[in-house]
Amino acid sequence: MAERKIIVVKIGTSTLVGDDARSDRAYLDSLAEQLAELHSAGWAPIVVTSGAIAYGMEVLGLKERPADIPGLQAAASVGQVELSRAYADSLARVGMKSSLVLLTRHDTASRSAYLHARDALERLIELDVVPIVNENDTTSVEQIRFGDNDTLAALVACLVRAQLCVIFSDVDGLYNGDPSDAASCRLENVGRITPEILGVAGGVGSSLGSGGMLTKVRSARVLMIAGIPLIICHGREARALPRIVDGEAIGTRFAASDVPHEITNYKLWIALGDTAKGELVCDGGAKAALIEGGSSLLAVGVKRAQGSFDAGDIVDILDEDGYLFARGKVQASSDEIALAAGHSQAELKANAVLSHLGEHELIHRDELVVFE
């Protein structure tokens, strides 16, 4: 592990299939050649792939993506076999071994299961195997889905502390406007995720896949605080991976100039391992204290709670404009926070019902991830 640098490569459905929406084995062969070139240069690749449903549709002879959950699950089940075989065949041609790793939110919401997934991936790398990671669409339901493999790629990159993450897309990066507009320009480097950056990323993905540019930029936000550069580029760019690791500027590169906050593996799990159960809206003073002062979150800085959650759940933290700037593990339920919001610790201690909240923070700094 110490001798190799780890690169996570996410490949979307629109990259894996041709214009006729059928599997493109020639592309997989070319991808395998790129991975072999990286491997020879000292990199250990992990592939996060989409495409199981599209491959299943082809095998089953379906012309349109199923609209019902059982239909999608059936297509994913059939397609995952074909997709895994295709990867294995292409990698075998260049002398590389592959494995299949299927994950759902259920596998990462538990801290223990999260660490077991990390251990398995690291052992596969030690064995010189290319892990092919996908969401388990056959068993996942809406409540435990990642929703897109951009998030899954970021999670995997954080799990193994990768040196680089690359997302192959059907566009060649992030633009400052609609990519189809000739007046729009591609952004080559992004050093900070701002509300403006999130705004220009608000488009939707292709009809075959489930992710859009917004999910990619949200994934970049977590990777940047983890100190892992992310590059979004067109998946059909010739020899994209070797050129990227050689330092050529391709696509849009997301990399923070520094990592201002200590990001432990535990905090990365909070950031990506579980879905947020609700939201806390904070005032400007609390936002400044969290970003600039390295503080914990107290009830006095909270304006209101949104959604229903329990103590111990993961929640998003928003400012009064609705901008998400942090995430943490909350120590009180939404009902309790509805009563405690805006009150000082002294006021809470003096209240017979809420006195227990006056003894500790709503979210301790050690269980808080700030995206700024």
C-alpha cells in the first residue's frame, strides 16, 4: 500500500454505452489499457462504475428504462453479471485481475461496516486486484441508496485515502453557464465551492444515468476538505488517465489550496457515510464561529430545526440563505431543538425540561465537518 498511489476512477453510464445505448466493449478495452498504464507507473486503480441497469436492459431486450422499482432491480441484477464479466475480460487482456464490490448506504451508515468496507478494499489493492465498485441496485431502496455513483466515488476515495479521484462524464468539465451555450467557458481550476459554483452546476444528467453535475460538485466539496484532488473530464478523451497523472490539464480540477480543518476518518464517515436525517438552520454568528473559530455548535446559534431526527443522527447545517456549509452528528432530537433553539446554555440549564441540553453542545466539534 505504501509503495502505490491510489486513484479512484468513476465511470458513468453515458460513458460506458455507445450512441445506440448498447454496451461498448471497445471502450472498456481502451479503459483497461489506461488502467494497465497507470498500474505500471505505480498507481493502484479502483473503478467505481455505473451501467448495471443499462447492461441489463440490453440483455433483456428492453427499449426503455423500467419505471418501477422491481423492474429496475431486475435489470440491475441481470446487468451486473454482464458488466462484471465485461470488466473482467477487458482487464484480463492486459494481465490484470478484477473483483466486484457492491455497496449500499446500509453498508456505510454503520461505522463498523464502513471500516470493514475500507479493510476489504485495501486488501484487494494489496493483492494487486482492481476493485470494481458499484451500488447494489438489486437490493437498495430509496432510503438506503447513494442515489448516484459520484457520491459513492467520493466515499471510496475517502475510505482508502486516495491521492486522486477522477470522474468520467459526458461533458468535459464544469462550465460557468450552460455547456451548450457558446458564450459559456469551462472552468479549469476550482479552489473553493461557493454558492455560485453550486448554482452553475445545477443541471441534470443524461436519461440513462442518475447523476448530474451538481452531485459531482457536492462530491468535490468533501474531497477538497479531505485533501483529495478531483478531476471531472470527458470519459471519451483519448488516454485521459495517463495524461492526467502526468500533470496535463484536462477537464476541471477541484483542489483546495490547503485543508483548513483536521479531517479524521470519523469525520469523513460523517460527511459521506450516512444520509442526513434533517437540517439545522444557523444564524450568522454561529456560522462564523464554526468556520472561523473552530467552535462546536450551541443551541443559541440555531434558528430552527427542519425535518424529524433523533439524537445521534447526522444532520446538515445551513445558513439563513439555505446554503449548506457543514454537517454533523447531533446530540438532541428535532423536537428538543425546536424548544431549545436560540437559548443560551445558562437559560437551558435553568429550564426543568431542557436542563440536560445545557450541559453539552448540540454538535461537538469532533463530530462536525465544515465544508468551508
